[in-house]
Amino acid sequence: MGVNRGGMFVGVTNRPTERSDPRRRSRGLLVVDALGDADAEAVARRMSREVEGSYNPFNLVYADGRRTFITTQRENRLETAELPPGIHVLCNRDINDAAVPKIASIRERLTALELAGGSEGILGGLQKLLRTHASGSSPLDGVCVHTEDYGTRSSAVLEIGRERWGYWFAEGAPCATRYRDCSALLEELRAA
């Protein structure tokens, strides 16, 4: 994920695939390329022209404070859609897919967050949510995942508002690693 000095956020998730093609561009480059665009609409236009077939499957979400889009590359199809204001949950499947237990659980918990508490209350609630493990039989249904071969390696909370930008990062699983306030990095970016 990344943010440019204009406040545009871009984040990517890989999607499951039968076979990954190592000749395709790294999906992380989608973020770097998008951050060079003027706004989210410009990213959406470029996605429709330049991207299809160049990457293994991905979800790319990008927002500039006015508009938010998601571009999804499935095995053989690229789609871009504008997202309405509200709560959206994106993992490595389709955005807001209530049939995915993890997405349904996260969405329910986000909806229950106390938004009236301001930024500090939301920050604490998000960090608490990012530390939760699955309550059922599959550890992959948790937000913080631990299995023998796979798991949560780091966690971040990003706030981009009109008056305040904030960034908190846990370098490790958030259930065992404390979030550090790295907001000064964003202030340096804004001042550049």
C-alpha cells in the first residue's frame, strides 16, 4: 500500500490463482504506478487501458478523498468499479463478499465500531479488530492469522483526513507486536 503527497491511497491484494505466471509484472508495481497518477479517476482510466493480462490476479483499491475505485484482475477478466461511500472490506477475494466468513465477520465488527468517539476511538477499535483470531475451526477466517505455513506478518492503520494524516504500523503479527505511531512519515510527505 502507499500514499502520495496529494493524499491518494492505493493498496493491492493478491488473489488466489491456479498457477502464477512468473513472467508477469510484480503486482506491487501497480501501487507504485498508480501513486504517480493525479487522482483516482486517472488510475481507473489507466487500469482499463494498460493492465489486463500484464499481472497475475489482484485487487487494487484506490481513493483520493473524492472517489474510490477497485480494479480486479481475475484469471481472464479485468473489472473496474467505483465504490460508494461507506464501509468496504477487501481481503484476497471479491470486495464485500458476504459469502466469505472472514469478510462477513470483519464487516460486522467494523459496523459495530463506535464512530462517535472520534479518531482515537476508531484507531483503538481498528487495532483491536486487527488483533482478532478466528473463533471457528479455520484460522484463515481470522483477521490475524497463524498457521504453520501462512500468517499475518505485519499490520497497519492509515488515516487520511482533511486536517490529520496518521499511520500506525505493527512490524509483526499485531496480536504480539505493538503498533508504533509512524505519522511523522506522512507529515514529511505532505511537506515535500
